[in-house]
Amino acid sequence: MNTKLLEAFRIIMQTGTVAGAAEALGRSQSAVSRMLDRLEEELQIKLFDRRKGRVLPTPEAHALIEDVERAFISLNDLGTRAKQVREGHESNLTIAVLPALGIQFVPRVMGRFSRQNPEIGVTSHVLTSQSVEQWVARHQVELGLAETPFRRSGFETWAFIDEPYVLAVHADHRLAQLDLVKIGDLRNEKLIQWTNIVAARRLLDELFQHAGVSVKSTIETSMSSAMIAMVRENLGVALIDPISAVLTRDPQVVIRRFEANVPCRIARMMPKQGYQREVVNMFLACAEQERDALLALRDW
């Protein structure tokens, strides 16, 4: 596949016009139009509707652009990697992590790691667990941290966190008076739910259905940090991962144990058939130390 044709498609999607793409590429509009025609012919997909000098992306174009963007990210990463090798920084590490760990936990790990290895750079991509799977399987990163279960192959996994979810409630909420919250205590409560892309959502739905407990779920999110902020605003209660719970430093949010054992399972992942560099093990050691130090602070 000719990358110049893909680049033309990508820039047309970004600018919205052939004229804008032509200016960005330093080519004539007719040349860009011919590139677009060639790409459609190669892919056998109609990418744009032409109407009175305008190009309107088809649904197929919208479906394709995400993969094209990822491909260009990989190419850019390759250029960065080559520069690192030229400059003697080949030990730099690239990782991908789910948001529950990427917002607060991984920066703490990076701090611990950088204090021990100031000459080694780390790039952290915060992605959904599904995207972390994909990036690790495609060798786009050397290390991933994501929620199980996984749907893909092409990587090896080891358990990193296997602890129960805990309940975050507003300090003024009636449940804050309890040390242990039972599933029946949540009957008719406003529960801030995970979106369907989070494995815990399915577990919770099955749990409440089996127990015959109805909750009010009008708010959903895929990030534990957002859940905590919503609890602070008294929008409901939320089941969050234990690492985010320990890192919660908000006096308006308290953490309580939940009687039903809803497991938070996060695994570390590395590509198969790849050379595992020592820098990966060094970073993992820091991650495990930080994990253990935080979990030791649990007061619920």
C-alpha cells in the first residue's frame, strides 16, 4: 500500500477539503484528486461522495480512518525509535496502560523508575484495555497493563492486580456510616456504572440480576477518576478499582468494602516472539513495588 495515498486520505479527512489537503501536501488539487482516485481503486472502496466541488466522507471512510491514524502513529514511533537508536537512547521504553492505572498510578511508577534510571525515557499511552491488547499484539509497545479477560492473542500475560472492587460514596451518604456494604444496601441507590467496554460492567449486571437487586443507573463512564469526581458531586455511588481508591485524596469521598467479591483483574502483557529487553523488567519491578506500597495503605 502506497503511504502517500494514505497520507492524502488522512489529510483530506482532517481538513475536510481537497484544497486544504493540497495546500498541506504542497501539491495541486488535481494531483490530490488523482491520488484519492487511485486509493479508492486499490482499496475497492468508495471513500468520498463528490458534490459540487466538495468531498463528503462515506461511512466506509469513517470506519477506515481510525486504522490509518494508528498506522501513522506507528510510523511516527518508528521514526522516533530510529532517532533514539542514532543518539544512543535505544533503551527508552514505550508502554500502553488502561486509564485506571494510567492517570495516577503509572506516573508514580515513572517517578520511581526515573529516579533510579534518569537516562532512560518512558512513553506512556493511556488507552482502553481493548486498544492496549491491540497495541501489544502488534508490537507497537513493549509492555501493556490491561483488564482481563482478553479477546486477542499474540502476547503473553501475567497477573498484576487481582483484588476486589470497592465502593466509593460521598462522605454525607448514608452508606458512609457502614464498614461493609452488602449488595442489598444498594437497592434503589443511584449507581454510577461502568460502560459496556469495561469487564466489571458485565460482572455487576449479573450480580445485581442474580441477587434481585434493582439500582438506578443513569450515569456511565469508562474511567475510575471520573467516577470519583462524580461521587464527589453526589451523583451516586460507584464501584472502583482498589488502586484508584487508595489514591483518592478527597475528603468528600470515602471508601467502603463491598461484601460481594467483584474481582478487579489487571494483567501485564508483553508481545510474543519478541526480544524482551532488561529495561522492561526494570520498569516492571518499579511497578510491582509501587503497587505493593499502595495496597499496603488500604484502610478499609
